[in-house]
Amino acid sequence: MLIAAVAVVASLLITPIADTPPSDDGGTTRTWSTNTFDGVDVRAEKTTGGGNETNRTDASQYRSNGNGGNSTPVPHPNPDALPAVPGAVTPVDCKTVSVPCRLTPSATPTPAAEAIPTVTLTDLARFRPTPPVLATEPAGVGIVGLPVNLVATAPAQTLHGELFDHAVTVRFTPHHFTWAPGDGTSLRTGTAGTLWSRAREPQFTETPTSHVYTARGRYTVRVTVAYSPVVTFDTGWTQAVSGFVSATSSTQSIRIYEAHTMLVAHTCTEDPTGPGC
């Protein structure tokens, strides 16, 4: 019975061609041919009889004993005929049929995410967002019992620099705002607030960031913004950093007055000495 040799890389239809004269050790060689594969006309031979048995193709060769022992792959004589493996980064033995592939010449290692340490807030000490700008409405004044509107200007920011020997960009996005009106209270919001004029609201309209003072006097107001940082390395690897980076505005002074109403017979223009004039 004639047995076809194992074809390299893919299973191919094998067709017998001719017998050849006996080999030196008394065996007989039967030659087989396959279809063209990747531009290579693959031919196979099997020598039977004699002391050794050799299965051979033009792309690879296995040697075994006559009793069918383990085969040993022989280096591929034409590795360029094998399919390329783009992105291969380890020198695997692509020159034997046990690994039917070849490395591409331009294959280079891809930086692994594990090679870059996890970024912490301490690592971002050199990256500080610009402090927010605080505004109050009415500007610098207020009335006891009526809302004072507090508004911060704090857009998202992108800073550039170097970290762990890599060029990086750090994106700071406002997460929440902590308002300190100066009377011992505090307010936390997820918004920077909106000016009454921009919202087309009348003065002393209550807003998510407004504050009501209960006593007259002068107060110092400020706001602190907590930013969420995200770091992108020049390798394309991106990390969201746990925690927040804070930036605090400069202080604003606000004077709170008391307001009283009363019924009068004349305006202050008509009677400058009247009550409240």
C-alpha cells in the first residue's frame, strides 16, 4: 500500500507520479506531486524498505525508523514560502512544519500596558489645573434673607508633560464644586452655576448654587473645584486616575445688608427727611 507524505502547511491532494529506482539501502522510492501552494510546487517522496524510512517533501522532511518511531522535523529550506505572521514578537521556530509560519521583517514588540506603572495623584504633583474664577450676583453685595448667586468658571483642561519617561497628556474634567460662602456653611454641587442674566432670570432668583445669608456683615467667599484626571501616554495607553485634583479660586468679598420696608406718604424726592430717606 502506498502512503502519501504529510504536506506542509495545509492538506493538499496528492497524486502519484512514478516509481524511482531502489535506494542505496535496498528500499524503493515512490514520488508524489501536489498542487502549487504559495507559488511553490510541492513534491513528496516516500522511501520504503531497507534500514530507514524517510518521508520527504520539498518544503520539509521527517526522519523516522522503519518501525514508525517519532519523527524529527528538519529545517524548512524555503521559509519565505510559508504564510507570514504579522505582529509576531517572539522568535518562535517558524522554520519547521511544526509551526507553519514565518516572522515578518518589520515585526516589533508592542508596549505592554503592564510596563507602565499605575498613575496615582502623587505622580500628578507637577500637573495642576488653573484655579476657577468666582463671581457673585449681585456683584459684591447681598441682602439678608435673599439668595446671592455664586458662579464659577472652570472648564475642562488638558496639560502636557512627561511621566515615567513618556510624553503624556493629562485631561482634568470638573467633577464637583464645593462652595464656602464665608459664614461657616458649605455647599457641594455638580454644577458651576449660571448667571441670572444668562439664564434670563430676575435678580434674587434661587439657583442650585445660590446662598442665603441670615445676618448682615462682610463675608469672604471662595469655591474649590475637584477635577477627575485622565492620563494618556504616547503609546496610546490611557489611565483614569483614582481620586481628584483640587483647585481653589481666589477669594471674593461680599457685603450683606438688611432691607426694611415701610409705608410712607411721600417719596424721598418729595420728602427727603421722611422715614428711610
